[in-house]
Amino acid sequence: MSQFPDFQISNLQWEGLGTSEGALCVYCRRRPVDPRWKPFCSERCKMADLGRWLTGDYSVPGERLPEEPDPHRDRE
């Protein structure tokens, strides 16, 4: 099984997630990768994956960095 507990996919499917020939889309894991959208199968999956990053559904593990003040904000 996958090394990630949230993903329930078999070892066979896991091996196909790369960029090798016959690889599956990294988002839907159902269709083959389309070279135009690599490593996704379509623009839809590419944009859906981007949306997950932008909304915070995906994140990189680690401690949060303190937010720095925006030097362009509240300028008078």
C-alpha cells in the first residue's frame, strides 16, 4: 500500500504515478498522463490540483513561518 495513509491505492497503482510510460494522472489516478498536461491527464485535473494548493487542502509538513509584514500595504 501507499506510504501516505490518506491514499488507499495498491502498489501497482503507486508505481504508475510517476512520469514513466503508462503513468496515471497524479490527481484522479484513473486516466493515463497526457503529455500536454504532464503529470496530469487533463487541464481539469491540473486546475483542480492547483485549487487544492491554493485553498490550503495540501500543505508541506513543517512548522509555520511567521508572516512578514507587507512593505507595500498601508503606505501613506
